[in-house]
Amino acid sequence: MEGQFQAPSSNKSELEEGTAFTPRFDAAGLIPAIVTDAADGGVLMFAYMNAEALQRTIQTGEAHFWSRSRNSLWRKGETSGNRLVVQELLTDCDQDVIWVKAKLSGEAACHTGRPGCFYRRITREGGGAILEIIVTGERL
Amino acid sequence: MEGQFQAPSSNKSELEEGTAFTPRFDAAGLIPAIVTDAADGGVLMFAYMNAEALQRTIQTGEAHFWSRSRNSLWRKGETSGNRLVVQELLTDCDQDVIWVKAKLSGEAACHTGRPGCFYRRITREGGGAILEIIVTGERL
């Protein structure tokens, strides 16, 4: 189950308006993936996929990623049990980003124990900015 | 108005649970930014910010990005008029992603003329996948 995607078309119209899925991986062989909660639309997490992770996500219906820190394929929830069950997969105009709408099977998509990773708001303060915690419940 | 953010803490707990905003830019000086529609929660677009774009986004309340293709700072809508007015800004657990909840001032966040860039669904077909256009209305 290696990533056997077709090479991207050099024709902009085909890439942007066509129905051939030809994902554009970056120089490191990765594509960014945005995961939102299919129920409430909020962003749960952000990670990268390589071709194999993307292929497995499509074929199994469970989100897989490439862990840049561990340098390995990573099925979300394989240790935590917090799997992400794909409800819908989309790509963007130039096919270099993946949007995963998922159902969280478990309580936490974030390793801190919170449902999602975006639990702090950036608030302007003078010429700078600080963070305001809007979701508590960390698991330290 | 250069990006004068503090260096990220090497203390994981401070980085993940603290209130100091210390964004982590990648080796190219960029941080990924997910833009969702504050009204319906859908993902409108995905782009990158450098420190100056992030600083300007925070200070002006309008989304700024770094264009990797043009190699320049880019105020969204400066040519198209389709500005993104920030409603809320968030960052993730390890402060290396920005989530911009925005109000689209105009009709199209996507250069194709559609409201957002994610107008095609990835559909499994045999061992591969094809795209299905779910939002029409391109401006070619």
C-alpha cells in the first residue's frame, strides 16, 4: 500500500478544475492536513501526511499521519485510542493541502488531553500579544 | 513593525500551558495558518505567515500572509478586495500553527472565484481516489 498517486499536472486548469486527484507533496514528501470536527466544525489538530499516510487514510477511513519528530507513519489513536474516523476528505485549489472532516472516537485529539489543540486565543496587548486559555482540562 | 516575538521556551509545560505567545516558525521562518469562516466554520484557505505577516495580522485585524511563490508579504485582498477580517486568532499546543477565524469581506477567499479553496471532495475509487467537485462557480 505505497502511495501510488499520479504526478500533478503542469496544466493549471487540470490541477484546479479537474477531477484527477494528484496531490502535491512538498520537497520532504509531505502534505499539510487540517483536521476539523465533523460535528461542530472546529479545528481539532494539524499535522502532515506522506503519500503512504494519505493512501491509508483514504483506504481505511481512519486518519494516518507522518510524524516528523518520530520519523514514522502514525495511525492517530494507535496508542491513545483516540482515533479520527474520516467523514469527508477534501483538497484545495492547487491540491497541496488536505482537509479531513473527522469524528473523534475518544475524548481527546490533543496530546494534552483536550478535545483539540487550539485551546488558547492570541490576544493583542500593546505592540505584542499574549495567550488566553479558553479550554482548560489539561492532562499533565 | 518587524516580528518581535519572544523566542519559544524550551520548557514544554510553558510552551503548552503558558500564556506567553512564542510562535515557532519553521526553518524558512514560516508558520502555517488555517483560515476558517467565522460564520459557518468551514475552512476557507490555508497559507503561511512569516513573523511580519503574523505581527501585522495581530495589529491590524486583517489577515496577512507570506507568499512563497512571489516571495513577498501579502495582505489578503490587496488586489482582489476580498479581505479577511479577523474575528479570533488561536494557536495550537506547541505554538507552531495559527488558526484564523475570519469574516470574508467580499465574495471569494479562493483565487478561482469560489468562497473557499476546498471545493473538491476526495472519493475512494478502487485502490485509488478521484475528486468530485462540490462547489462550482469558478472564474476562469
